[in-house]
Amino acid sequence: MCGIAGLLTAGRPDPALVRRMTDPIAHRGPDDQGVWTDAEGGIGLGHRRLSIIDLSPLGHQPMAASDGRWVLSYNGEIYNHMALRAELDASGNRTAWRGHSDTETLAECIAVWGLEATLWKAVGMFALAVWDKRERLLHLARDRFGEKPLYYGWAGGDFVFASELKAIRAHPRFANPVSRRALGLLAARTYIPAPLSIYERLYKLEPGCILTVTPAAVAAPRDEAPHEGTSEGGVTLRRYWSYRDVVRRGFAEPIEDEAEALERLEATLAQAIGGQAVADVPVGAFLSGGIDSSTVVALYQKYSSQPVRTFSIGFEEAGFNEAEYAKAVAQHFGTVHNERYVTVKETRDVIPLLPAMYDEPFADSSQIPTHLVSRFAREQVTVALSGDGGDELFAGYNRHFAAPKLWQRLQMLPRPVRSLVGRPLSRLPSSVWNLVPGKRQPHFGAKMQKALRIAGAAGSFDDVYNSFLDEWSFERSPVLGAHGGRGFDLDVTPGAPDTVRMMYCDAVSYLPDDILCKVDRASMAVSLETRVPFLDHRVAELAARIPVSMKVRGGKGKHILRELLYREAPRALFERPKAGFAIPVGEWIKGSLRPWAEDLLDPRRMAGEGYFDAARVQRRWQEHLSGRRDATPALWAVLMFQAWHRASASPSADALRAA
């Protein structure tokens, strides 16, 4: 795992400027740094290295291929790189290998097979920049699901790119304004979806894509991200792998036999875990005690010759603590389990770190415990496997089975009747709904209110899905000047069940731009590499062929994954409501964090800044304080932007950019 940065300029690239861009991302690669420039091409590549495979100087980057044509700066891991070497050698290309790093493998494969063919063969996670010296072309590429981040765009008169925005902000002429469209989507979804970033003229490269840039692009900045399949102004965007195509093929060619599906799932997932457990540094795994992380740990331990190191954290608040479940699972599998209980103070102390850690406003509050468990794991390991991706591939979110059922029932009633019943009930305080007896997820009252608002206003299933994921559904955006739609495109393949449509949308937006972004920044802030076995594309392609009937059963998701896990552990260990990695920030901002929140939400200051409709935000704030409405996600999004904006505009931040 590493960090990359660089630029394409109309003049001579300054090595000192490239190094200045890599310095702010030193946490991504504390072990080594490198800069390469080509005066004739106007290109500068920078790199920060976290040594995982081949710890020697032979893995130094940027790295040139032996043919002298290609120069690579790369962040990630290619798990099948030794197999690629063998394939390259067997084809008659006898490379004089210098070391055993996957960087060298990637560079030499690109030199022989070309970039797109190499990426198609590669099994791994990556974000890379490769310069073609002969053709004078810069290629940027990102892995299939977006595990590794890559920003690009125009700043200070140059074309720039980097793993994190802070590297681009280090450009001395950086002056890009905040994107109102991106801010509007942040307020709605609590994250900024690709290809947007919080800044105008800076974009996220979408997963599975290659961006090719010519020197002519430097003088042709774009106010919109390029579209797939287009070539304009010296920039071409093409897709080398499409998850939409994967889902379509899977829907057309389903596995009919459940026993076959189960056997193939174990074999494919175990293969992915085995490949990702390889490193020249210590490796462990996160363990929450839930289905996904427990399945990864179960197969990791099953096929490992030694005890696996697992990590979890616990909280003082009983309703949010799952450490006891993780401990029980670890004891069953016989892992070397490490747990740490963190205090409320330790948890809150992370909040001031978030603006710098996430680089652009990001408002999934599970970012806090994710950072804490990463920091804990980093005390013993440099690599940690996680269970992320299981929900998107195997229908694990409640909406995947609750939303279709809700819409099926709503269609039985005329819309006016639904509105007459749903809207008054949605006004019952969330605190009242929280009094309903039985085991409940966090924020149960807020979810009931939202479901009732949807019942009263939805005109289609697409409305239902989009409303589940929009914190201001059926309302005007609180962002002044926000433009463009806030909904998702659910079109994946004709005839697909609504659950498949939702899973697809979650996998191409929520997964890369919320879940994977959260984990990458939280872990890389402490120089910990995380790996995600479920997102091995071979696992994803198999999962797409497993029909919904094997994923959703008995009112629960992830049926086939559960069956795989129950082969290794008793189901009683996992029979409980899905909780997620939640913390009670909604209560904190009404209590000990209230002065911090009210300072950031000060209506006069907000009105002066001109980003939010201060009156609308205040109404939502007062509803939250009174208990009439649990507005935690909506308010956390506003608070994270305000904290980020204040930190970005601080004199110390300006001085750092000018230094």
C-alpha cells in the first residue's frame, strides 16, 4: 500500500513540486519516497511507499520497465503477480527480474501485454499512473471496485493526480472552489459519489476505468468529468471491467443448484483469502462477530497452518458494543484474538482528526470506530483482512429485503390513502418509536419515521430505494445553489428483481464512495493496509450468478453466506439483529458535543459562508434536540462539512500550502 501523486505541465516539471505533493501523504507510505520527472514530456511522478512485498530497495518507485518505455507509480497489491510472472516467462519473454515486488511484475507485464490486457489479468487492488515515454501519454487506472482512491483534474494551470486531495492542495497555485453539486449530494447521501469531488475541476476516477491524458489536456480544463467512451480535449475515458456486465451475465446464467453454489463459493472465497494473506510483513484480520468478517476469519483459519491474529474493539455503551460476540467467534475458531475497549473520550478524540484524515467532507460516523480498530491492529500487523463487500454481493442490507416488501404492500393502497396514514404517523417523535419492545437496531425510531414518510410519498419502487438513501428525501436540498438530481440509476438488466437492482447500485456507488473510502482513509492514516477478499473479482462474478432466492430467505439476507459460515460454527453464535459499526454520535451532539455542534451550526456564521440554508438546517437541528426526529445522519453530514471547511480555511492550512 502506498500513495501516489504527480502532474502533467506545459513547462518543465519541478521535482521539488512533485515531492511537495507527496509529502502530505507520507502516512500512506512511510518507508520510502521517490520522484521521477521527464522534462521533454512535462511529466512528474511521485510516490510514497509502505513496504509489503519485497521490502528491499528493489521495490522502489517510480519504477521503469526494462524496455525503458514505461514508468510506473502504483498504489496497491497484485495478489497473483507471481503467476503473471510465470505466464510472462512461459510466453517467451525472458525478463531479467531484479527483485520480487509486484510493482516490477506490473511494469513488465504492461511493457509486453499493454495496460488494459495486464489489468484484465491482474487480481488485486490498485490505483496507478503510468507514463508512456514513446507516445507521451499518461494513463491513470483504478481497480475494479475502487478499493484504492485516485483523484485527478486541473489545478494551478497543471493537470494533477493523487491518492488523496491533500496532495493536490499542496500545489502552490491551488485555488479550486467548492463544488455545490458535490455538497448537495453529500448532504443527501452523507458521502460524495464518483466522479465528483468536493472541489470543482477535480474528480474521482471511477472503478474499473482507465483515463488517458495527452499533454494537450493541460490547457483544456474541464468543468465536468469526462464520460465513458468519449475523447475530448486530450482526455479519453474507457472502462476495462464493468460490474454492470458481470451482473447481467450472472442474471442470464444463474447457478441453479444450491449445493453447487455453496461448494463453489467456499472454493473461490478461500482462494481469494489465501492470496490476500500473503505478505512479507505480519498479517491479521478484523473481526466484529458479524456474518461477513466471521466468514473471512473462518476460512482464513481453516486453511492456515498457524493461528490467525484477529482484532476487535468494544465500547462502553452496551447497545453499540459487539466485542463480546467477536470474542466468542474468535474462541470458537481458535484465533489469537486481540480486543480493546475504548472509552467515550477516546472515541470523541478522533473527531478533530477527521477533516485531515478524510481530505474531503465524509459523514459515515462509523469512520470513527474504523480508525480506532485500525490503530489498534497496527500495533501488531501491517496488513488486515476485512469483511467489507459481503452486504453488496449477498444482499446483506435490510433495505435489500425490506424495501421490496414495503413497496409490495404499498401498492395495495391508493397513494392518497397512503399519504393520509403515513404522513401523520411519520410525525410521531422518533423517541416514541424507540419505546417499541424487542431487539432493535440503532436509530430504529428514525428508520420508522423514514419508512412512513416514504409510504406517504413514494410513487414507484425507485422512489422507495432513493428515499432510503437520501437524508432530505422529498425535500429541497439544504445546500444553496445545489443542482442536478440526487437519485440513483437502478437500470442494470431487463427483468432483474428489485433486490438485484439495489445490490448493483450499492456496489457501484455506496461501496466504493462510502465503505471503501472510509476503510482506506481510516487505516492508511496509521499506515495499515486493508484487504477485502469479497471484492476479488472472481468472488464477485460467482456471487452474481447466485440467484436472489439463495441470498434472501426467511426475511434475512446473505442466506448462502450464512450456510457457508454454519459449516464452520454453530448458528447460535450469529442469531442476532444486524448492527453495523455504529456509535451514538446523535446522542453525543445533544450532550457533551453540543457546544462543538452549535458552534459549527451557528446560523449567522452559516449564512455568511453561504453554503447552507441556515434556517432549514436549524429546523432539523431543533427537531433532533427535542427528540421529535432523529436527524443524526443529516446533521453529521452538515457538521463534517463545516468542520472540514473550517479546517481547510484555517491560517495554518493556508500557510502549509504556501510554504
